[in-house]
Amino acid sequence: MNANEFLGFMVTTIATLLGMASIIVAIIIKPIINLNKSITKLNDNIDTLNKSYGTLNERVTKHGVELDEHEKRILKIEYKEEAKKWTKCY
């Protein structure tokens, strides 16, 4: 084997190794990078949903208190109306 054959084999081997490395990157590493990006987006969306849930929970709680107050007022009015009916009977 002379120097020219050795250099030819070496160039062929290096080209083959680079081709295999690019295949490994394309098949294994690129999907992992895409998966990491997707996970990051999902985490951001979950954080946004949690913030929205907190806001909605506060609003629902506030409306619940308002509904309770309205219910109390309605019961007072109904009680007064019933009391008026009973006082008219006697």
C-alpha cells in the first residue's frame, strides 16, 4: 500500500464517518431538540393556564359571595312578605 492509496482510504473513511455522524444527528439528536422545544412550549402553556385558572377561581369565588348576599336579601324580602300575609290574617 503506497501513500496515495492510504490517503484515498483515509479520505473515504472520513467522508463515511461524517456521513454517519450527520445521519446520527438527523435521526437521534434533531428529534430530541424538537422534543425539548415542544416540552418548553407546553410548560409555558401550562403556566399560562394556571394563571388563568387562578384568575377565574377568584372571579367565581367573588360571584359566589355576591350570590350568597343576593340569596340572603331575597330571603329577607320573602320573609317580610310572608309576615305581612300572616299579620293581615289576624
